[in-house]
Amino acid sequence: SAVISQKPSRDICQRGTSLTIQCQVDSQVTMMFWYRQQPGQSLTLIATANQGSEATYESGFVIDKFPISRPNLTFSTLTVSNMSPEDSSIYLCSVGLAGVGYEQYFGPGTRLTVT
Amino acid sequence: SQQGEEDPQALSIQEGENATMNCSYKTSINNLQWYRQNSGRGLVHLILIRSNEREKHSGRLRVTLDTSKKSSSLLITASRAADTASYFCATDPGTASKLTFGTGTRLQVTL
């Protein structure tokens, strides 16, 4: 298993500003992912954070809006840029561990409210 | 969207009863996973069933998978108040491990 922490746990931000969310894992992992969960909704994958290279974004998400860094195998950041109220969501990072199938371990999430 | 559908959207039962929730998906899978989320917090992995398996048990959890119907069910037996949470199925196509989550079932277990 893996233990994942996220900072901050929650924040209230003004529109037009940016927020960087940190994700720290207690062991080296190959696969790290960022998800968004809008209020009352399911999870949507934003991107796969690749160590040492650019993140791989899903349809509907772009690097200018959600820049991601992955400097090593235990840490990643997601920035939500030029925020609007529509960005109010829970943002979760997760890691995949190799095995029979890739079950994922999730961080506690960052609850973002944009006013 | 390739997101799976879950039903019911919400389920309310009394402690000690069984809870069954269903998941349907659209594409071929390598495995299907179930997760629990308490009050908008992080998800906890419950159980994984591979595409060549039909049934799997873990404690009070029983998962079935019917790949011909592209559906799965999660049964929680002898439910407890602590089981109150949202439950999500997630499909893994086996490529880069990108999970696609279902819409979720909100389970309320009352005393």
C-alpha cells in the first residue's frame, strides 16, 4: 500500500488567482494521477503525472489551466490557474501500484472553493 | 463519455440489512474495482475483480462481474452505520491504468 498526503486540505480563493496543490507519497511510485471531483459528482481524470517529463492530459484539460510538475517519484504538484467558480471541486491525487491489476491509492483530497 | 452508470444513485437501509449496488460500463476491461468515499474525502480501495473472474469475496463484501452484460454488482452484507459512504465502481482497460469511475451510489445505513 501507499500513504499519500495532500496540501492544503482546503482553501477558499478569489477568481483570477492560482492555487498549487501538493501531493506527497511515502514511497517511490511510477504512476501518479490527478483527479477532479465536482460537487456531488464522480471523479474525472485530469492527467497522469510523469516523472521527468510533461504530464499526459485527458480530453478537456490543458496544461495552461492545470500545469503539473513531477520532479521525482514521491512528489507532484497540480496548479489550478486563473480560477473561476466553476473550478470549485475536490482535487485528488492517486498513485498506482503494480500488481495483478493497478489498484490505486488516493490522497485525502483538496477541497477548493472559488469565490 | 465512457463513464459507467451505477444504480441506485442513493440507497437507505437499516443496520443489519444487506446493500446491493450495481455498475454498468461500456468498454472492454482488464479489471473492475470498487472504492468507498466517506464525506467527500479520499477514496479507499475495496476490492478488485479481474475480467476472467466471476465472483470475489472480501469480508462482508461480495462482488460479481458479468463481462457479457458489462455489469458488476457489490453486495455488502450485515451493513453497519460505519458503511455509510459513497461507493464507486471503476473500470481499468489495462492500458496505462487509467481508471474510469462510475457515477456512484450514496449509501445511508441507519441504526
